[in-house]
Amino acid sequence: MTGSSGAGVRTVRAYLRSRGRTPAGVMDRYVSVFCLAMLIAVTGKPLSDVLAGLAVPGEPARMGAGVALLALGLAGFLAAARNAGPVLLPGADASWLLLSPLNRRHVLGRAARLLLGVAVVAGVVLGVGLLAVLGAPDQLVWRVLGALVVGVAAAVGGMALAVLGQASTSWRLWLTGAVAMLLVLAAVAVTGQLRTVLAIAASAPPPALAAAVSGAAVVSGLLVRQAWVSLERIPTRTLVASSTRAGHVAGAAMSLDPGALTWIAEDNHWRARKLPSRRWPSLPAPFALAWQDWRRLARRRGRLVGVTATAALPAVLAQAGGSPTALGVALLGGALAVASISTSGARRDADNPALARLIGVSRRKALAARAVLPGLLAGAWTALAFTGLAVGGAMAGLADAGGVAGGFGGAWWLFGPLAAPALAAAALRMAGRAPVDHSMPVIDTPGGAIPTGPLFWAATGPDLALLGCLPTAVALVSQPTDLAPFLMAQGVVSVVVLAGFVWRSRSGGKVR
Amino acid sequence: MYDSIISVETLTVELGGNPVLRDLDLTVAPGEIVAVVGSNGSGKSTLLRCLAGLQPVTSGEVRVFGKPPADDAAFWGRVALLGDEPAWYPGLTAREHLELMGAVHAQARMTVDAALELFALQERADAPPLNLSTGQRQRLSLAATLLRPSTLLLLDEPERGLDKDFRADLADLLHEYADEGGTVVMATHDQGLATISRQVAPSGVAA
């Protein structure tokens, strides 16, 4: 077990497997292959239909917004990879294998392959998105292949850059530069400055396409090779620190609780800082408790600026040709996500109520006080997003209609503050949800088994947001001539949802 | 009214079919310091969780302040529990955690500055708790627990991670707490802390 070859790591892993779960038998492998074949059979036709539906020239007016969304998506992917590590080990591996004489690259090989898999999947999504934006006026097969290769090359190359950034500071600067360039690209694209360039790219002849694809693949390949070599140079302290945080990852993986993953980035952020202590304001106890989220948010002004900037995304989506339903999903989803960034205290107490017990504030009062900040954030963000849609011309018809019938022309932004209480309740519900319940039944469908535990977990929170914002959602989809009844209904429903949520909460913490 | 802060009668707790506590009787008077001692797995932490109302009992009765413990704000307003390290709020320093504790309780037992000095944390007051050493985080937990007002203190191995000198200081702090009328029940392996207390050993079979 002291050898430094790959055989050493394999021996250790084989031993661990032998002490763990029962090894997969022939029947297990057969079931896996059968399920995969079924998945391909079920999704193959719809997927090919989707790809065939892309065999049309892209709309030049919408290309800029579409490329902006893709650039933002890739920038977010790279930022998430950088914040998470990206090379992480399970806690046990970090404790036992990392601090051993085993070959470092072989120890990290499994994590690297996992990262490669994640990047390939993200790249395929990026490639399909690219094809949807640029269109395929001719040579469908080659353009599909080209878009997929470019997408995968970008995502894999970006992930390799993130791995390199973990190994050295200079590469980290390159990664930061790449993210900044993507943000600039998104900003330029959304203003329509790239229309000519994108039109040329969309109708590029096959030789030019092949050259671009080859170039992307070569650059990506070089980065991957460099990243593979750099695995040995990632400082142990970096790996141990990120893997300690990955204790959360292990817990999350075991319980399929993706929410726990965000603690990694959160703890990572605060560990690296020395903060100036400030005196706590004199407030009633529940608000003094809730002040923690206000202070945390004030210390992350960059995030606040970023969140404010994302209020423009629904307008970009509308410019890219998004349907009213898609806009509704983006608005409600975005508002819920924005509200959720200020519920860390409630999440911490739900995960581990020890500190909440020491503080001793009634759960109901704490929830009511903690609803203020997410409500303010979600309300302001939604109002900004609606204003952006109106400024971008996406709501022009709706605003005019509202103005004719009820004097509420341009009053769509009012849905923001009116929906805020419901969004705050939904965000707090998300913050307090229990880990995934794997004992819930699994539904067999022709497409495969669907475990209801993760489904219910994912729906906890968004369900209340949808219920509480139903008047807004209906108004967005139905585009009424008079907004007044919807605004009034939204105000009433919102308050009822928040009051009901707070009233229903138990007075004590969780028993753990 | 009640004569004793804690009254436990024929308490039995089984975990996974293993009897961890069996027919345990315990009475704790106001102002008493009680050390629950015994080997690993003898049920010390389980007993504390029962007293805090966090562990369902198999049989018997547990009464705290004359009634069964309830996991609610009124109960936690009088009882301060320190078990495993709490999860710290993100974005706050060590000092701010203590400030928060002082802000939510109307009459804190000491000022934040006094707590930082008493628990030797002044130099690390601006650090996020995650950046503190294990022992310093335990001191911070103890500072938060002793800064807030309470009638009953439940401590599960409070000596964890503390150096020898500070363990002696902790014994003095618990004495002061009891002199003010507070009651302490702690599970401990520390001989010094056990010496200043009435010692009880939970009967039962190691799990």
C-alpha cells in the first residue's frame, strides 16, 4: 500500500469496495444497460425532432440575446467550478489517501474523470443552445456536430482552466480573465453590436466551420492535458481545505441534498476573509436574530451587484424570443433564487438548530422577522425585471392594454412588491426543508423509475412561490387588458400565503 | 411549583434495540452542579438529550422545571444546551456571534468584551469562527452559552478541545454560575470538573 504506482491506488480502492456494498453482479449490469437503452429509446425521437426543428436559419435580431445568455451560462459554470474547488475528494479519501505516499494524480484521477463528465454534459447543453441561437440553414448534421464539439470544447476547456487555477495563481488569473471576457461578450452581444459577426458565423461554410471546430478542440485538448499534468501540483492544503468542506458534499451526495452543496462555496468565501466586527444594533430579539442575514449581505456587495444585474436577464430572454410562459418561469424562478440568497440564517438553523436553541427566539417570530429581507430583495428584483421588460419593449403591448382598460399602463412592476411576501415565504420554506426522503415510493414509468423523494424535495418552496404568485403568473400568460384585478389579487394572496406559512410553523426547532 | 429543577424516574432508553439507559433515577436541586460520568457509550450524552427533550424515552419520566421538557422557545429561554459544536452563522465574526447572543437576550450575564476576555478570545474576535482552532471554537461556544441568561445549563463534554489551564478556569466559571442560582448538569471525562460536582453514573449497558 506504500507504492506510488496506479496499481497502489487501485489496490486500495478495490479493498475499500470489497468492504463496502455488494459488488455489482451480471444482473445489476444488465439492468443498468437496459435502463440506458430504454432511456435512449424514449428520448431519442423527441431529441432528434428537436434537433431537426433547428434546421432553420437563425433570426438575426435574436442572435445577440441568445449568445449573451449562453455566455452568461458558461461564465456561471466556470465561476461555480472555481468556487467549488473544482477538484474535490470525499472526506475519507482526503483523510486517508491524500496524506499517503500514493501517486497524487491517480488518487485524484477519479475526481478528474467526474469533472470531465460534468463538463461534457454541460458542453452538450451549450452546443445545443448554440445551434438553437445560430440556426442551421444547411448541412444540418455537420452544423449539429460542429456546435456540439464547440460547446463541449468550451465547457471542458473551461473546466480544465478551473483545475489549473486550483494548482497555480497565474492560471487562476487566466480563469478570472476568461469569466470577465464572457461577461463582456454577453454585454456586447445583448446590445446588438455583434449582429454582423454572428450572421457570418451562422452561415459559415463547412471549411470555415471545420477550422473553427478544430481550433476549439485543439485548444481544449491542450488545456485538458495541462490540467492532467497539474493534478500533481495542486497544493495539499488546498485539496484538504476543499475536501474538508466537501464533508458537506459527501453528506449531500449520501442524502442527495444539493442544497448542502452551497455551504461549500459559502464557507469557502468566509474562511478567506478577516472581517471587521461591528456592534449589533439594538433591535427586538427576532429582528436582532434576523439582522445576521442583513449584515452578511452587506458584506457581499459584489454579489448584490451581480444579483441586481441579473434583473436584466428576463429582458434578454424576451429579446431572444422567449414565450410568456418562459418569461414567467424566469421571473418567478429568478425572484425565488434572489430571495433565497438572504435566508442563510434560516437554513443554518434548519440544518443544525443548536445555535437557534441557544438564542431561544420563538420560531414563528424568527420566521416573521427573517421574511423581511428576502421579501425586499425579491420584490425589488421582480420590479426591476418587469421594468427591464417594459424598457426592452417586451411588455409594450401588455402595458398599453393595461393603460386602456384600467389606467395601469406600465404598472407591471407593481407585481414585484406585491408578490414579495409570498416569495419570502417560499424562500424560507426552501431554507427549512428537510433532506431528501428516500423512503418515499418510486413510480415506475415507461421511461424508467422516478423516485418521488427528490421530486418532493425539489418542489418544496417553488410550490409555495407558484401558489403565492398565481395572479402574476396568470397575468403573464393570459396578458389581460386590465391589470388592476390581478394586482389586487396578488397583494391579497401574497399576504395570506406569508401569514399562513408563519402561523403554521412550529414554535420549537427541529429535534436532532 | 417544583422542588427540584430536574426529576428523572425509572428512565429507560433503548437505541436500536440496545438499552443505553435503564431504570435511571435522578433529582437535581436548584444551584447544584452535577457531573454525569462514566465510560464511553454509558449513556451520558443520551441522558443530557433526554433532559433537553431531544431524545424520546422508551419508558420512565423526565421532568424539567416540573414538566416534561419541550423543544420550544419558552424552554430554551431557561435552558442553555451545549452539545456538539454549533453551526456558525455565515458572514459573522466570533465577536458578532456573541453580540448577537447578547442582543437577543434582555439581560446578558456579562458584556461581550468581558466574555471575550474571560474566554481569551480578544485577539481572534474579528475572525470568522471557522478560522479558529478547535479549542478556540469550543471557548466561543462556551462564551455564547455562559453569556446568555439561563436557569439550567446542560453541557456535553465542555472540556472538549480545551487546554489544562482553561479547564480549571471553566470549573471556576461554573461555580460562579451555580452561586448565582443556576443549575449545571454536564457529561464529562475531566476529573477536575467532576471533582467540583456531585457525580452520577448512568446505569445501563454500553451500546
